[in-house]
Amino acid sequence: MNETSFPNPNPDLKRKPLRVGIITEYFYPNLGGVTEHVYHLSRHLALRGHQVDIITSRVRNPLKKGDEAPPLGLVPGQNVIHVGPGIPVISNGSLASVTLSLRLGKTLTRLFAEKRYDLVHIQSPYGPVLPFLSVKYCPTTMIGTIHTNFTSNVYANILGKYLKLYLDQFDGMMAVSETTVRAFQRYYQKEFRVIPNGVDTRWFRKDIQPLPFLKDGRLNLLFIGRLDPRNGLHFLIEAFAKIHPEFPETRLVIIGDGPLRKVYENIIPKSLQDSVYFAGYINRERPSYFAHCQIMCFPATIAAFSVTILEGMAAGLPIVASRIPGFLDAITENENGLMFAVGNIDDLAQTLKKLLSDPSLRNRLSQASLKTAARYNWEQIVDQIESYYFEVLARSPSGKS
């Protein structure tokens, strides 16, 4: 049985500044949901007086010159430590990253000895190399967070009973949604504290300086995500081609990049090439794109709990999303978003037409998006995570034996 979602923070817990190490394969300039989660979690913890080190790999920078990463900078107490090169690999239908270094074990051993963390928080703890070695060498209290939904996990299938021995070493385990818990509990029955992703409602908002090319009177449909098959951009392109003759003053704005970008560019019909804009990797200017589009669309076939949906909601965007469990954790259909059958291009096209032809519906969903985003403000989410830290530390005050 899982622990209750959205627990109230315990005001009686003794609070003291903590030394926290956050282990993650994903951090800037690597863009994505885990990166956003780690950045805002570490930032808000540091603003509360904790010392937080983000321990990660060093990856090739895909961002354009002048695009700041992290977008809001680091605050005192928030540091980044690189422990080896990150290598891209294909995993779960998407592009993942793995830290590869022959000295990684020794590096982690020295780092843990020097930093003397009160708690080590490992993101996506079932991932290979950096998470596994961090568990092996970590001498103190450990918490993991599950971020991913999957239909099958190759490591769990291969390792079987060893997965239980590995996860039993954790003092606490969190998940960003009930969907991730259900996926993981196919392999291992463990209690999870479900604490969702958060959103910075002061950064993503409606009153942002406009981008001139988005203020030309056209209705902008926004897609954001890695350009890989599981995110379903090909479905959206085909649906857009169906509706564009009826709504010629619409434009599809695509934020994201990846090895398949040329494939997606090549499937744009010539008649639509002036109405589809590939922005590439965008980091610092994302709020401006969000604030000056009219609809955000998520045609993914699998997801856990989308940070980007929350960012779009914080910007007041009406949301159109595929009807998958990970999105149903944040979207109440016909209340704060519209949904369509996964991979059904005709259903997606009809849903977009319904929204494009009804300004009052767009306004109603926009207001509902803003109210939903307010519930996921990072201040409230960090209250829950910080409380869970102290709760776990109270159960294992001396750390790992």
C-alpha cells in the first residue's frame, strides 16, 4: 500500500540545515523533466538554508550561445559537481544519458568522505552506473525518487531478485505520481511517498515580454519535448495538416531537438512549411514561448508526470493531451484540459478544432490551468519533500550502517 499523496508537512519535526547530495544523470545543459525537478528542488532547498550539491555527469552543450543554463542561475548553497562524462543511450523509447568513467567509484568514495552528507537523494535510482555506484559507495541515509513510467523494464527483467536487494538499501522512496508507482510495483512491492513534480509559477506566467514573431495575430499551437517517437510529434504534425485548411491562421511551434529532427522536418508538407516553426533547444526563453502561444499539445504515448504540462498551466495555456495514465495524474478531462485517444490522429484533430473554434472554452481552460498550477507551486512541493527528508532521517538518524 502506498503512502498518501500530498501529505501535510509535520510542523513538529526538528529542522536544521542539512548537507544534501542529489545524484542525477540529468542536469543542464541536458533539458527535460528530471533536470527541471532537480534544479528547482535544489534551488528551493538552498534558499531554505540547506547545502545542496548536484552530482551529475558532464554532457555536450546543445544550447544556443547566450542561452543561460541554469536559466535562473545558482543560489548560495546550490552547487554542481561533475563526476564524469555523460554518454547518450536509447532507453524506454527515448534518449537517455549514462555516466561513464573508470574512476567513478573512486570519485564517489572520495566525494562522500569529503562532503559528509546527511542525506543522499538519488534520482531514477534504477538507472545504470551513476545511481548504482552511488548506492554501493554511499555511507549515509539514502532516498530515491522514481520519475519514469514504463511498460517493461529491461534491468528489472534481467536482475529479478537482485533488484529487491538493491532497493532494500534505500531508507525512503518517493515517486512523482501514482502512475510511476504502479509501473514499478510490477517488479517490487515497496512503499512510496508520492510527491509530484512542481512548477515555478513566478517564472512561468502570462505577463511575459512578448516574442515579436509570435505576436502577428496567428493562433500558435505549442509542442515541447525531445524529438523522439514516444513523444508523438508525428501524430501532431499529421493532425495539424488536417485542420490547417480550416484554420489557416494557425501555426505549430515546436520546441525541442534530437537525432530525429530532420525526420520530422521532412514530413512537413510543403504547403505547411511556412506554418511550422522548429525552435530547437530553448531554455531561458521558454516562458516567453509559453506565454504567447494559445494552446499546448502533448501527444505522447507514455509519460510519468509531465513537468512541462505544469509549466504550460502556469502560463495559462489550455492543454490538449493524449489520454494516458501519466497525464491523468494532472489533468481532469474537460475541466482543466481536453484529451484524445492515444495515437488517434482524427481524434486529436477534432479536439484541436473544438478548441480553436471556441474562444470561451480556451478561456475557461486557461483559468483552470492557472488554478491547477498554483497547487503545484514549488514552495508547496518542497515543503513535502523537506518534511519527508526529516521523517526518514528520524527513522535512521545515524545513516547507513
